[in-house]
Amino acid sequence: MLQSFQRPRSRKLPLGKDRFEDEARFLRSWLERPLVMGAVTPSGKALARTMAAFVDPRIPGPILELGPGTGPVTDALIRRGVAQDRLILVEFNPEFCQLLKRRFPKATIVQGDAYDLAETLSGVLAEPAAATVSSLPLFTKPMDQRLELLETAQGMMHADAPFIQFTYAVVPPIPARSQAYRTRASNRIWRNLPPARVWVYNKVTNP
């Protein structure tokens, strides 16, 4: 069974005051490292729910979350029905890692570079993942690095598992047309600030 590297005391999920504190953490981190953070504030509830909706909790295997930040999408995945101990959260920011460990003590928290996923998850992933949910700022990286991330993640998942990515841009972060994968997209989520869209990529397998 997947377990967190540490098991600190559990606490309630963020509401009210914690939301403002999370926004302050995001803003501070963005000011320090804008190209690493990408977003100025955490994902809103509507966006988090939309991302989680593309995950089927009935499919066995761990769920990879890349760039969980303070955990709004993590929370949505749990509310969707994903058991907390199935979650593997890859976060670069050490402060956010400590926060995630407090909020999601049964999840596996990995501090590392999600763009070097094979190295970061070496010895962590014991079976194929059921989905990858990414909040990484892909537009800060060149296209070949984005494609490499998608290919690496797909190699760690079940053959038809989804790679789920949101973007604020009007164009997809990874091209929508390819012989290597098929895509689908959510409607634009106007309730999120700024408005966002979720793209889902599934690997094309040979018949």
C-alpha cells in the first residue's frame, strides 16, 4: 500500500482563513519564482472539480498529481472518491510539501522535479497509475519538454489512462492533433479566475 513518507497529525481541509493563507503563499512563491509557479493563486473549486471529474476512481492503481500546490485539486480528487492513500503528489516547493503532508497524511508526498518524472518517481511507483493530473505551468517550458513529460507519464500509466492538464490559454498546452494520442477538452470554466480549460490526453494504442 502506498504511504506518505511521514505521517503527521491530520487536520481539516482548508476553508475560509486557510484559503486566504494559501493565496498569500502562492503569491509569495510566484513573486520568488514566477516561471516555476506559473499561477498566482490556487485553482478554484470549479476548476478542481472539473479536473477530478476526468478521473475514474473505480479504475485500480495510484493517481499521480503533478504540481499540487496547496492541494485544491487533491481535495477534489478525494471528494470524487479517490482514496487518499492512492495519491502520489509530486511538488517542487518544499513549503507546499510540508503543507500537503499535514493536510493529506495518507498520501505519498514526493518533493522533486515533475519534469524529470522518471528520476523523481524512481522506486516510488510500484504499479501502473490510473491517471495523471497536472497543474504544471507547461507554457513556461519548450514544446519538446512538454511532449517528453506527456510521453513519460503515459509510460507510467495503464494503456488508456488519462493525462489531465489545465491551462488558462486559449490554445492547448500540448497540440490537440497527434497520431500518438487523442484529446478531449472541457468547456471553458468561466467561474475560475482567470478562466481556464481542462485538456485530457489518452495514448493511442495499437489494436
